[in-house]
Amino acid sequence: MDQQKINKVFSLLTLIPKGKVTTYKALALKARIKNPRLIGSIIHKNTDTKKYPCHRVIRSDGSIANGYAFGGKSDQINLLKSEGIAFNKNSTKILPSYIIRTIQ
DNA sequence: CTCTTGACCATGT
DNA sequence: AACATGGCCAAGA
């Protein structure tokens, strides 16, 4: 992986406003990465929750990814709820109005 | 160099 | 809506 693309991904993470989330696909498009899986790989290695809000990144269908390395899905959901993000009835998916599908 | 794996996605059922 | 399948392509073993 290019270091440039990695930096791009993390700088984009810092741009996500509190109370919103974005998707792996959106990040991949903006950072010119061809496979959205690579986004997950990148942010999994650099586990700096304090610097970068990796809990604000979700799948394109609105559900939470499996591999969150800080207590799993439930912790991630709680973090997002504490930021004011609402979920559906099962707490499995984020409501579409909170999701940024395209990054400016 | 060749496999296997993955914080995914779109499509079909 | 929920599940299965195949595709994707770069890292790592």
C-alpha cells in the first residue's frame, strides 16, 4: 500500500463530523483505493482510537463491521449512540440519514 | 512466485 | 428483510 493513500484515509477519518458516519466504500472511492476491503485492513493496523474515530466507519448497507478491535460490535454501537447516532429496532443498523455515502 | 485471507460489495433467491 | 454466492485486489505467509 502507498503511504500516501494510507494518510489520505486517516485524514478523511478526522473530517467525519460528530454525529455522522461514513462507509468503507466512500472512503475507498475518495482515497482512490480499488478494493474497499483494504480500508478495513489499513485502519485495523493503526489502532489509534484517540486520534482517529474508526468507529464512525460502517458497511455500505448500514450495518457494523465484524472486526472492530475494541470490544466488538456492541462497544462500537455504544460509542456511536453516545455521539447521538440512532439505530434501527434491532440495534444492528444505523439509520440512513446519519450515513455519508459520498465524501465531498 | 503462488496461495490464502480479509473491519467489503452487488446481486440473486 | 435475511441469507448465500461470487467478485474484487492488495498484503502477508
